[in-house]
Amino acid sequence: MENDFLQEIKTAYRNRDLETLDKIAIPTDRVINKKNDFRSVLMLSCNNIKHLNKIEQLEADCIMLNLEDGVSKEDKPFALVLCAIFLRRLRESDKKLVVRVNALNNGGYEEITYLNQFMPDAIRVPKIRNKKEVEDVCVLLHDDVDLHLSIETADAWHNLSSLKTDKRVTTFYLGILDLFADIKLSQSLINRDNPTMLYMLSHFLVSCKLMGIKPVSFVYQEYKDLDEFSKWLSLEKSMGYEAKGCISPQQVLHVNKIFVDEAKEFQRAQIIVKLFEMHQEQGVTGFVDDEYGFIDEPIYKGALALLYKQTT
């Protein structure tokens, strides 16, 4: 059945059969993931069925289902419907599923209206400029769906403190390349030692924190240079960042490793050890906990090792 489903949508997409894909994209209620403690945000283009099919296997805490950059104008209608199909398929997910729509004046409003039927965990709006645009989106957006904003225009930067107009506005992403271009700053300034760059990171972080907004640091485009990427992560963590955009699974692994909340992980390990030992006394060495998922002896031993490391 699984292979039949994939083959059907692959065939329809290959044949440019939007009508068939529309019939598969049946609106449905989803269990909204309201968790906001994600670290890694991995970008996936919604016209890539192979990648969409692997969402649950990916290590990222948050999946950014992308309809904007990297999706050609001709492919955008197909990407939108494929996005809806996979949202319907993933009715409940431990990953936060966020859809990055196109700019509001380039089909974004219409995409939000359509996606309301399929209940993504959040909608991310690029090229946002001002409070009025945010308010307009909130009128359209389903009451249970969060709103994320890309801060990548000069207007958005200038109006930053006024953009949280609704409790559904929870997360801002720093779009550093577009932002620098819009305010006429050279991208050569995007390096770890440049005071302007450090100011931008600091200002964005503090402004978000004062509003109760989650700040997500910029995507590092040189995805093969993991050494430099790790240095950026160490800097950002020292500043107070807890999340970063990614464009490769390797970047995700680095983010998850560096942006770990050690106190929370220690507490989690303590609970896992206690739960396992309680079940072990009853002869049970493998079970599912509602909050911590599947726990068995290897997971127990891993928790013990973490506790030992913390106390030595």
C-alpha cells in the first residue's frame, strides 16, 4: 500500500497531473505540535517527493516545508499540493512541521488559505515588512496554527519590536543574506569577527527575547564547511541562541549536538533511569512512556552514562 501511494503521486507529478494530486490531497484534522523547544530547522523543498517521504527518519526537530526559494514558478502549484498531501499523511508528528509560503504579494495569502485545510503546525511568511501585514495574515490563519516570520527586509528590521501582534506569532528567523542586501550591506561582512554582524545577531536575539519570541539564527550556506559551521554554532550558543536553520542533514547533527540544553538532558536522564528501574523490578525491560517514548536497556544505559559524565 505504501509503495502504491508513493508510485501514484510520483506518476502524477511526473505527468504534471495536478488534478490527480488534488484528489489525493483530502483535507484533514491534524494533531498540532505546539512544542517550541526545537533546535534544528531543516529546509525541504516541497517538490522533492523523495525527501518528503523521509521526514520521519530525519534527525531535525523542525522540518521547514519550503514553497518559496528553490521551487520554480512552474513547480509551485505542484509543490503546494504535495505539501498538503504529506501534511495529511503525517497527521501527528514529533517534529514541528512548518510551511514556508511565498511572499504575500506573490501568492502567499492564497497559499495560507489553502493550507488552513491541512493544519500545518505553523506557517512561515517570508519578506514580511510591517505590523499591518502580520495582522492581515492572522485574520486568514487558522486559530490553532502558529505564525513564524522571516526577518529579511529593511522594513521588518526597522519594525521588529511591533511584529508580535498575536499570541500565534511565536518565532522569527534571521534571513541574513536578504537582509544585508536590502539594507545595502556587503555580504563580505558576514563573518564571526565583524562587529556589524555581531551587533545584528545580538540585536535580533535580545529583541526577540524581550517579546517572548523564539529567535532562529541564519542559514549558513556553505553546507560542506562543517568546521566553520561549528564555530558559528559555538558563537551563537555563547550569545544565547538555541536554534538554527539548516540545509543539510550533517548541519542538523551539529546543531543538535551543540544546542543541547544540558540541564534538561540531565533531568531527562534522571527520569529515564527511574522509570526503567521501576519497570525492571516488575520484570519489564522495554516499554513506551507517554512523554519519553520507547525506553529499553540501551536507552537506560545511555542515560546512566550521561548522569555519570555530569557527576565526574
